[in-house]
Amino acid sequence: MRIGLLADIHEDAANLRRALTEFRDCGVDQVVALGDIVTWPDMEPVMEVIRLLQEARAIGVWGNHDVGLCVDVSEAVRRFWPPEVLDFMSTIQPRLELGPCYFSHVEPWLDPYDVEQLWYYDGSPDTPERAARSFAAVRHRFLFLGHFHHWLLMTPERQIPWAGETVVRLGNWERCLIVVAPVFDGCCAVFDTERTELSPLRW
């Protein structure tokens, strides 16, 4: 299975369109959005982003910026946002699991239903001590996150010197935590679950 990974779109329709074209060229089977699909209520780009994700049959997890459109949606929000946006965002989940892969916006040890925890920030999980909380929270082999707006590859023992510049075989390690760089910065990734290869895409 080839999974297309989209982190932190922040309603950047142009870069999302480019990423989805790359995914089609790579033969991606499933598109997964890693949260923060929407930031500001600028309806034209938001509607375009939602349309593109729907056409791609994307699934995803909510981030700190868009949780209010995904769960416990208030009446004020329902009056302001178009039904097309809310219908799609209602399909977005707190977390996703596909085989050995776990997907969330923030670190897995944080509660995605708690807004304060969704907004928690104490630096990137770029040390074994910080990453240990996520490895202890879930059993999966591959943990994919957004939120931090950069590339990062951690094992339980150390940070791997990698910044999204090359294809990397995650199967070389027993477990990995991977932060995917943001779509709004011209980045996305494809993970081949059979070959355990992660291919970063940048433009």
C-alpha cells in the first residue's frame, strides 16, 4: 500500500493541488491528511482545499486549528461555515490506524479531544526522552505526525540525521516516529508500507 501524507495544509490550495498531482504520479492508494487542514475562514481557498481532498477521497486527523470544525461543532460555527466544509470535516478523526502505521497531528501521548493538549508545545520530539512519551503511548511501528512544520525521524534510541532530502527505509529500525513537513511549505511524502520506504516530495 502506498500512502500519501499531507501535513499542515493551512488552506494552501495551490500546494495541495501540486501534492495530489505528485501522489497520482506515484500511484498512491490512500491519501492521509495529518491535521491543520484549515486555519482562517477565507472561504475561497478553504472550499478549494475541501473539494480537492474530497476528490482524492482523503481521510485524516484533526489538528489544533481545525478541531472546532470536526467535533462538538457549535451553532455559531454551523451558521458561519458552509455545509460542504462541515460535512467533510465531520469525517476527520482524532487519530487513525492503518496496519503498522499510526497517524495523529500532535504527539500520541496527548489527548486530541482536549483542546489545551492539542495546542501544547514544548519543542519538537527530537530527543529520545521526548520521543519516548509517544513510543510508550501506542504500540504501532510507524508513528506519523504533523504540527511541527519540519522533517524529523526518531527511533527510540536516537534522532536519525535526515531532513527530508532523500528516500529513507523505515524498516531499517524496529520503530520510528516521523514528522512530515508542511504542505504550505511545498512538502509532502509517500510511504510504501510493503517496502517500508518513505519518499519525501518537495518543490
